[in-house]
Amino acid sequence: MPGRYLNYNIMGNRPGNPKTGGRKKGTPNKSKAEIREHISNIVSSNLEIVERDLRELKPEQRVKLIIELARFVIPQMKAVDLKSDIQPAFIQLNLGEGTNPEDE
């Protein structure tokens, strides 16, 4: 077709253009939330069975399983690197007259 230009629709934005539409940053994925709720309901309705099964495990296996399960309940903390130019200081307090532990 001479003289005509084809217009191709591009999925998404071109580089440098702001995001429009879709989920906002930080918005939870609906399907993941539904799955988590479903699993939570299963565990909640079977707590007695889960506790019985835990008691039947050897102590070492029980601790490992509890630690594994805790990952789903307790947020995992990231390692933090702390750097400081502050040097520790020695502070001597004079509390007046009294007993000196070094004299004993």
C-alpha cells in the first residue's frame, strides 16, 4: 500500500514515560491475598490436628518445622550494615565516698 503508514500499537509505555493505570505500587496482588486467606482458613480449622502432629515429631524436627512455619507469620528482617566514625568513650564517674570494689 504505497503512501500509507502502518500504525503499530505498542504494549506498555515507551521508555521515560510515566506509568498510567494498573495497580499502584505496594498494592497487594488479589490472587495472592485470596490464596493466603484460604491457607489461613485451612490452618485455623485444623489447629488441633497440626498441634497433635507437632507433638508427634522428634524435638529437632519440631523446632525445624516451627522455624519454617514462622517465615509465613513473622516478617524476615534484612541484614543492616552499621558504619560509624564514633569512637567508644571511657567515662569515669565519681560517686563520692563509699566502698570501692577494687579495695576489697
